[in-house]
Amino acid sequence: MTIDGKKMAEEIKTELKAETLKLGKKLRLAVVKVGGDKVMEKFLEQKKRFGSTVGVDVRIYELPENISTNQLRKKLAEIVHIKENTGVIIQLPLPTQINTQYILDAIIPEKDPDMLSSKSIGLFASGRSRILPPVVGAIKYIFDKNNIDVKGKAVTVIGAGRLVGKPATAWLINLGAVVTVLDENTSDASRFTLQADVIISGAGKPNLINADMVKEGVVAIDCGTSESEGKVVGDLDHAISKKASLFAPVPGGVGPLTVAMLFKNLLELAQK
């Protein structure tokens, strides 16, 4: 079965719209954008559309691509301290000259709906956070809706990045899954993917995994996004959907749900 992330996100959107109205105060999501490409622009458009629907002001702060780490940190500190900004996120990836984690650490947990600062990550890893990293929240929503229990299951996570691989791995281990993480140093990924009951991919490599590399009945969750021939594509070939018991594609799967979970986190932080 192929999941419809857009439909699921609409369900969350309806709930958030009602809760935001009930909250009785204006929420604002500040998005810091340094340079950018087509994939980044697509994500920003999704966030702006979703925000306007649920009553959240999405404010974009555009900064030059050649900005230094220290200049960006100073600017970010100013943005974080603007009272009207309920939450602040950095649109990733940042240019190569930037020390990304140093920048992310300028966002205080109370205003970090993306949960990418070191403090937020620590709270999440130790089970003391009220919210989940958005992509983890999206995967959890899919699992809950489809009664997927990963305890004792063989789960292969492809990619060890800060947005997908690292938070998903920590969460899965806490759930009791048997987790294998693959990265660019892994040779012959199919040795691991063919044994996996669940595959979660966030490598950002077009069609990295094909149908011959997975077993029948696999749960396959694609969280990887990249551009190929002018289109946004995922890590998992869509032919995998014919073998999978559950398949979350790119586009239209985890992406819309991740955006929804970002705004859910923003509301949680505002209520706190």
C-alpha cells in the first residue's frame, strides 16, 4: 500500500487550525534562508502555504549565500530574540563555509520546532522532550495509522544525517528495533536492505535503492529528497511499492507530514 502523505497532512492541518484559533494568540514561524536552490524553494513554499492555512505567519529572513558563520550567528541571535517569533528554523543545507551545528545551537529549545540544536537533541535522546523531530513525528504518525510495531524488527536506516538518519535511529532504538545504519562508507547495501523488515532512507541520492534490493512485504519509508531532471525525487525507486506492504514515496509521502509536524511542534512550544 502506498500512503498518501498529503491526505494525512490535511487531517493534521484541520486539527491545528482549530487549536491555533483556541490558543488565542498569533503564532509566527521565522525561517532563516541562506542562498538556496529549487528543492529548498519547494520546501519553503510548502511551509508558507501550510502556515497560512492554519493561521501561522511564516516570516522568511533571506540572507546572502556568502555570509560568514559569525555574521550569521549574530543575525540569528537577533531573530531568536524577537518576541513575536514563536519559533525559528534554519532552512538546510547551509553553504559549505558555514559551521552548521554552531548556527543551529543559537536557537533555544523553547523556539526550536525543528529540534536541531544540541540542547534539543539532548532532550529528545534522553526522553525529556515534549516534541519529536518533525521527520520522526511524521514516521511515527504513519506507523501509528497503519499499526506498524518495530519492536524486535530488523530496521535499516540509510543515511546518518542530522535531519533523518540520526534522529530516526535514536527513536527506533528506544522503541526496541534492531537497527542497522548505512552510510557512504557501506559497501553492498543490498546485504542489509534485503534482510530488513523496515527501511527508512534519508540519503538524498536519486533512486539509490531499487526493487531487487528489498524483500517482499517490506515497510519502505522514503525521506530522501534530491533533484533529478528538474523533478524532486526520492532515494527509493517507486517500483518498490509493488513489493512493499507499506510504501511512503517522494514526493507526496513523508514530506507533507514533516511540514505538518513542524507546525504541530510550533503550537506545542507556544502552549508550553
